Amino acid sequence: MNDFTYRFIPGAGDRTLLLLHGTGGNENDLLPLGRAIDPDAALLSPRGRVLENGAPRFFRRLAEGIFDEKDVVARAHELANFVFAAAKKDGFNENTLVAIGYSNGANIASAMMLLGSLKFRGAILFRPMVPLSRPPDSSLENCAVLICGGRFDPIATPDQVSALAELLRDRKAEVEVRMQESGHELADADVEAARDWLAASAIA
Ligand code: MLT
């Protein structure tokens, strides 16, 4: 399983949420968030394998906001392979996955989408940035994406959020953007927005 430490919690429904934590997080961090967004979904939550001064991440960065893009590509494929193996072992359908990522976790989720390493049915990206400067021209048709940005976020700035939304829309994803009155940290309004969006969306 590519040596990922992870949690898998079976659900009552058909949907599986892939939960991807932020820098310094672990496989336990987003379980309550996933449950709050969908009480019935199965939860798959890996821990990032890159350590930055002991803090787990999903890919290397050279400095705040400056990503090692070769590593982004390699790690996106590595994480996708982990998901395929977990789908077999834990018995979920990898074609109905909804990715939920925060910060670094949102960035690896959009890298996987842009690279086509894994086709998500949907994605909820909290405080995301543009993970690749020249992503391939893949098609994201049938992929619904909710982006939740923070109006005062100095890291995942509103400009980064709009640039990512544009990249995904160019590739035919159905993108909705919500800007919260907050910084990089998650707000209660994020959880409500995600829950409502997922309940209203056509994602199986
Ligand atoms: C973070 O702190 O995780 C960053 O702002 C986002 C990233 O490095 O991917």
C-alpha cells in the first residue's frame, strides 16, 4: 500500500470521502470534518508521507507557496496508487470518490485532478492554491468542485483561488467558489457550505 499510514471508516452509503489534511496534520485530523459533511459516507484518510521538520505533508515545497513541482507530480501519482490499492483492500468504488482537502491536502487533490492520476466525482477544496504552473490539458468533465477560500487568507490568497477556479473551469469541471470572511483557518461557515453543496449536488 505504498506505506501510507491511513484510516478507513466504512459508511452506510455508497459515497467515499478521501480526506487530505493540511501541513502538520495526520490521518485523524479530518475525520470529524468528513463526518460533519456527510454522516453516511465511508472515510479514507491517509497521512502525507513527506516530512517537513517533522510535519507531514503530501508533497515537498521549497518555501511557503513555492512548490517542488517534480515532487508534486510524483506524489500525486503515488497517492492515486495508494487509493486504488485501498479501494481493493477496503472494498469501496474509487470511481465515486469525493476528495476533501485542506490547504496542502487541497493542493494535492487538485494536482491529482489536473494530472488525471485519479478521477474524482467531486472535490471540496478548502483554502487551495494552484499546485502546478503548467498542468496538462486534461478533461474534468463530470467533476463538480466546491472551492472555499478565505477573503483574508495571506497564503491561499483570493487571487490563487480565482486562478485555480479558472484552471479547473477551463478543463470543464463544474466549479463553485465560496469566499468566507476568514483567513487560512477553517470557519464554521466552511463546514456548512460544504455540507449544503454536497447535499444539493448531483454527486451519487
Ligand atoms: C500549507 O501550509 O500547507 C501551504 O500553505 C499549502 C502548501 O504548502 O501546499
